[in-house]
Amino acid sequence: MRPFSTLWLLLFPLWTGPLAGQRGPSFPSEILRIEDRRAPGDADLAALRKTLSDRDPRVISLGARALGRLERPPVIPWLVPLLAHPEPLVRATAAEALAQAAQGFRRDSSGGDAARRAALDALAGRVSQEKDSIVRGALALSLGRLPLVTAEEVRAARENLLLLAGSVGIDGPESRAIARGVERLVRSTWRQVPLDDALVTHLVALVSGSRDEPTRRHALGALLVAERADSRPISLLLASEDAQSRRLALTGLPRFPAGVERDRLRDASIGDPSPMVRIEALRATARMDSTSGCDRLAAAAVADPALDVALIAIDLLAQCGSSAVAPLLAAMTPRPGDAWHRVAHGLVSLARLAPERTRAPLAQASVATGWQTRMYAARAAGQLRDTATLLRLAGDREPNVREAAIAALVTVMGHAADSVYRAGLGASDYQLVITAAGALAGSSAADAAVPALLAALRRITLRREATSRDARIALVTRLRALGGPRQASALQPYLLDFDPVVADSAAAIRHDWTGRPQRAAPRRILPAVVPSAEVQALYGKVFRVTMASGKQFDVELFLQEAPLTVARLARLIRRRYFDGLTFHRIAPNFVIQGGSPGANEYAGDGPFMRDELSSRSHERGSLGVSTRGRDTGDGQIFVNLVDNPGLDFDYTVWGRLIGPAGLAVVDAVREGDQIRRVEIRAGGRLR
């Protein structure tokens, strides 16, 4: 079930239907352009506001959505009247836009509170009046994610969600959206206001009575987050035929009363046919049972047929005693078809369990051909406090190996290795620069560090890459601590930097150093325009990803919700940007992430991508854009391996794997697996 696919399907004619002929192709393009550049001027805001009085509900909806995505509370009064619009499409979009606009209050609580409260009052006031199922679902999701300040606001929001839930029962068409809204609200407020019995009773009723598995998972997720899940709802989902439901229930098993029944459920789950369930069972075992649990971890490390399950077991064996050494060594033995993963993971665990047995395998791993093995060797050397190996790996040709070695040297050698950290500042890899700058915190050799920091800042700035922000902020942060008034003139050019975050940071530092007010005047790099025709051309298309193994998966594109994201990814595909890159991050039962030229979090395509947040959920098999803050996508993508509702409304959802075969391919991806090519092909479908 996709609760708002029908809603956004209604927007499709904006791109291809009569509207284009009536208005000309520039009208929808103008809305996209204003949203993409985030309406920097009053004229842009006026143009979007004008759309709210249009006769066509599709135009109103696009304008409202664009205003909401600006995340500026002052636009809220413009959106409130739309909640009474005669068209359900407009009311639903207005509810989502109000909640999105209110998010700006989180970044600046000094202003916008009146507008935030206006959004809350307007959404709450609509609850008892609304009859349309899609709009009720939108109201629930919006109430669930509004910034709430007082306990009274939290209680009122929960009461309104219960009112919405009571109007549809546990299996109404919008029950899943309402359950999502409740879970979202519980996640953000349960510490502030404990759950009352009425809400707990409702959530338990959903777990026990709903026939929709995602609804049951949202309900149990809320109970688990709020620490109100007892044995009954956990047992109910452990007995589900759905693997995701069983996996989620296992995360709560350590809270289950200790005894024979808990042991039986755990042991049955360790033998579950689904790898995702077995992974969670091993994690639960490690948390619950440190003695006999190690025997179960050892058995899985050696014998589980799924590599990702075995690797989790190998990692968890690090917390066991000397009896785990023999099975760990056995588990490290490569199997036919395996790559480097068993040896690398095992080496880090062995360094914790049996340092004296690690020296020989560490020596081999530190000179391995594959850089990933050397990176794990650096982590193991850090556990062993092996300075000789760490210093050698800190000069490795691969930046990710150097970064791992420097991160370990901070603990092992401290500022005795400052010269190594300063050398790291000269790297082209942003992650390495960030780690090296962090390693210099508290250095007593400021006279040597400050020139190296300034040189790195100048060199990286000349690239004019928006995605250099994290590295440059790390450098100016360190300069703030180690530098002083003598360097104030060196930071003056950055008041005009192309990145407003860097410009503001430079102004703050110069103010600290000089005591005089400083004015940042950034000269922004505007994103390249994406014409609506470029978006239209992608309808009926899919992205096909072919791995180096020859296996493939196709991605259905969510053009209604994320047109600019999909179009920009398509541009990268046409440049063959992804060909030869890897999935560098594998987080079992969470996500796989890839598309980084540096195979790490901080290397990506130069210009930032804009977020296009929608009510789409991060369901298993959906694809998102990796970011490090709002509007900081750099071409890196991730695939959700399980439902991840905690990511909703923070990361753009732009596509979905097509069919079980696609899920099977993605489930089998391992760290470092290479993408042979990505293509745009015919074959998409509208929902």
C-alpha cells in the first residue's frame, strides 16, 4: 500500500496533459525552478503564492508543495486556507505542506512560533470535519511530525490522532497512514510525555487485530520506541508470516521476560529461513545471553549459509571470551566465492579477543592487494595499539586506509603523530581531510598546524565544489581553535564564499578574533536548471543497474514526488558517472549505500542536489538520496533493506526496486561490490 500514490498520480497531467497546452511549457517549469533555487527573492515567493489562487487544483497543489518544501514558517498563513478547499487533492497537499513548512521552526526557534501554532491549530481543527480518506491520512502524517513544544500540544496531537483512528477502525483505507503518524509522533515525543494507556491500548489493538502487516509494524514500532511493548505484541509479530514483522519483533525480545519462552523464541529465530530475521536474532542473543549465546554466535559465524549473517556473527564474537577464538579462526577461512570480508571482519574481532594470535594475520592483511582488507587491518592495528603498522598504513596510497589509520593513531599516539595528521590535510579525499583536521584538536604545535590548515582550505576552495562543505567546515573549525587575530586577514575572502555555511563560519571566527562585527555576503552557486521537458522524457522509463557480477535490478521512478532528483540522477547516468563505482556501505537490516567516487561518505558529485521530501515512506526496496543535512545530496544513493520509518521526511524517496528479483539482487550486495553500469531504459509504469 502506498497511501498517497493516488494523490500524486493526479499531478501527472501537469507535465503531459492539457495544462501544458493551455499555459505553455514554461508554467510548470517555473514552479520547479523556483522550488529548486529555494525562492531566494520576494518575486519568487510572490509567484508561488499566486499559484494558490489558481483555478486548477493541480496547479494549486504544486505551488503549495513548493512553498512547504521551503521550510519557512512565515508561509504557513498562506497555506492554512487551503485546508478548506473543495478539492481533496488540495486539502491533502496543504496538510503535508503545512507540516513541511513548520520544520523551519526546528532550525530557528527564535522566530516563527506563531506560525507554527497556526499550523497546529489548523490541522487539529480539520480533524473532526474531514471525511475524505486520503486527506485524513495526510492530516495524521502531518500532525505526527509537527514540531511540538509543550506537553499540552503533545497530548492534544495524540488525542487528535486517536480521534482519526477511531473514525476508521483498524483496517480502514487510511489506517496505515494514521499508524505512521502515531509512530512518528511517539518517536519524537515519548521522552517528553510518556504514552498514556489509551494510546497504548490502541497500538496493541492494531498489532493484534489489523490484517495489514505494515500497520502492525508501525504500531509495534511505536510501542518499542516508547518502551511500552510487553510480551503479547512482541509474540504476535514473532508468529507472523512476514519476515519484516518477525525481524522488528526480535528487536524487542531482550525486553521479553527472561525464561523458557524467551529462549524458545530466540532459538527458533536463529533458525529462521530469512537472513534478516537471523541477523536480528543474533543481535538479540548478544544482548541477552553472554555465555551460552557465544556458542550460538560461533555456530552462525562458521556455518550460516548467508555471508551477511556470518559477518554479523563474526563481529559479535568480539565480545565473547577465549573459547570463541577457535571458531572465529575457523570462520575467517575464506569459502568458495567469498572475497575479503570474512578475513577482514574476523581480524578486527580477533584483535579484541586474542591479541597474541593477531600479529601474523595482521601482517598479511596490512599488505593485502585489496584496499578494503588494509583498511580493516588499520582498525585491527588500532585495537592492538600497533604504532608501527598504523604509521605505515597512514602513508598508504588509498585514502580510506590512511583515514582509518589516522583515526586509530589519535587514540594510540595522540599528538605525537601530529606530523602525520598535517600530511593528511594535503589529501584530495574529503573524508581523510576531515579526520586529519579532527585529529589536530588540542595540538600544541599550532604554528605548524595553522599554515597547513589554511593551505588545505585554499586548495579545496579552488575546486568550487558544494560537496566540499564538510571538509572546509572541519578546517575552519580547527582554525578557530588553533588560530588567532594574525590569521583574520586570511579568512576575509571566505566572507564572500560560494557556500553560505562557510561564509557564515568565517564571519563568526573573524568576529571572535577581532571583536568587530563581520558581514557574510556569500556568492552562491545556483543549481543547473532542470527543464520540465527533461522530466517528462523520463516517464515510462526505469533505471537499470548492472553489477560487476552480471546481476541486475530495475528501479521504478517516482517522478511525481521527486522530479528534480530523478532528472539529476538521469544526468549522472548519461555521463556514466556511476559506472565502476561501488556500494561502499553495507548496514545489514538497514541500508546499502553507494555511488561515491571515493567509496566513502564524503566523496560525491560536486553540486548539491535539492531534497524533495514527500509522504513516501522509506519502505523495504525504496531508494533514497544520502545527505548530511538539508539539501546536501551529492549523487550518493541508498536502498532500504527493511522498512525504515525513522528516515521518513528527512531523505528524498525517489524510486523503488521492481519485483522480488530486484530485492534478491540488492540483498546479496556486499561491501565493495562494483556497479558495472547504470542505464535508462523503457519499462516504467505509473501507479
